[in-house]
Amino acid sequence: MILVTGATGFIGSAVVKQLSDQGVEFKCLVRTPGNENRIQTFSPEIHYGDLLNRRSLNHVLAGTDTVINVAGTLPFGDNSEGYRRKNVGSAVNLVEAGEDAGVKKIIHVSAVGSTENNSNPFLRSKYLSENVIIRSTINHTILRLPHVFGPRDSFTNHCASLMRVLPCKLIYGDPRCVLQPMHVSDVAYCIVRSATGDDMSGKIIDLVGTESISYSDLFTTIRNRFSSNLIPYCPTLEVPDFAAKIFASLWSDFSPLSFSFGQYLRSNMISSDSSVADLFDFEPRLLFNNIQHVQRIKYKTALRVLFGDKNRW
């Protein structure tokens, strides 16, 4: 039996779909009652609990062989203490409860750029959470994710929303920051493959796509997906840190238009690992051919997204 944490989120719901399509027996940990409606079509076994509440995990982990730990915070809307509490604290509780329950394997989702010396609080918390998993007695695989894109992702939808309402590329962070995005379906496939097989045990894998694209060029790629009636000239406006702190106060915690996200996009998140095709025997999808979802964003939708309508997708 496989337990999926973070099952109702963007990546978690794609994992649930993969498990369902493959006929794998699984159950889901849901923190907020009602959120299970997002994955109800897959008829999952639902258990309510919170990774930050150690006691609530005992009944959930009973009879569980493998845990797919997708739960965690996004790289915006929080501070160092919050990232550490949610990412590291949840890993500690999961490991302790998992060891007591006899869990045999954990597939832990982390982030590319998670290193000991990284000054970014989000990425450092991810590194510390990896250490918790590695030091446990449970067999593990750690998958470090890049920017993950797809119909429900926060990042490309917010970039597209900005392009709809502004005549410029409004960039929080370094426009030269290089991204190595992967489609959510490809990420979910790799996660499920790691959970259902034994050949990934003990590995730490940078699950990056085959293309590299700058933050600024991502805006251009998205813009090229829009209709041709947009203003041809579109300058880049890099938001300085002091202005980012002011603007961030206008946005919801669910929007990546924040100071913390700008800092995240100044971090080193590049990986030279090209093992995805070799390890998982497929070629990841390319960004340009798989972001048709941004075309449906109109002006009113863009405003709702920018001001934190997290349920829009």
C-alpha cells in the first residue's frame, strides 16, 4: 500500500492520477476536509491528518509499505522559520511515525539547488529535510524538482497573467536565472516509477528537463502563445528588492509575486544531471509545446490569479 502526502496539490494530484491509471493500490493524506474533491474522480482511499501533527499520522501509516511525500511549501509566501517548520518539521514527524509503523520506502520530493550552503531559506529547508530522510532507517529515493509546469501550476499561470495586464515583463528576481522545467505529468511518472520499482533506491536525482531557458525568455515563450493583437514591444522591468517588498504586501500568500520568490529566482538552481532519460527511459516534454493552458487566460482571469485566487485552477 502506498500513501501519498500532498495528494490534492498540483503535483500530488498528478501522482494520484498516475497511480490510478496504473492500477496501484494507494491512499491519500488530506489535511483540509473538502480538498479531497479535487481528486475524487480517482476514487482514492482518504485519510485526514497533518504532517505537523505527529499523533495524527499513526492511523494513516498503519499498513503502509511506501510513502510518496509530495507535501511541502512553495518557494513564496513564507519566511525562514516557516519553511524550516513546515519542510523539516514535517519530514521529522513522517520519518518517526514511518519507522514506528514499519514503512519500507519513502520517495521524498525536494528541489533542485537544495544545498547546505544555499542562502535561500526555502532551498536550505529542503536540504535539511533531505538529511532527515537520509538519516532514517527507511529506504529512500530523493527527487529534486525544478520548476514544474502544467495546466494548474502557479508559475506559468502567474507569468501569463502578468503578460495579460501589463505592457512589460515584470520580473521578480534575476531575468538571467536559468530554469530547467519539467511537465507535471513527466514528474508524476518519475515519482510513481521510483515508488513502484526498486532500481531508484538510495539515489538522489535532479529531475530536470532537457531544455534550459532564462526567466526572461520564459515570458517571451508564454507571450508567443498569446494572440497576435498584443503590443509588439515588450520591455523587461526587473523589480528591485526594496520595491518587491512593497509590492509583495499587495499580493496574497498564494501568489509568487513576492520578495521571497524573487530571492528564490536569484539562487543557483542549475543541474548538470542528464539522467532522466537514462534512468526513466523517456524524453521529457518541452516547455513550448506544452503550455497551451496559458492561452485561456483572459484579462479578468488574470486579475483573479494575480490577487491570489488559488482555486482558479
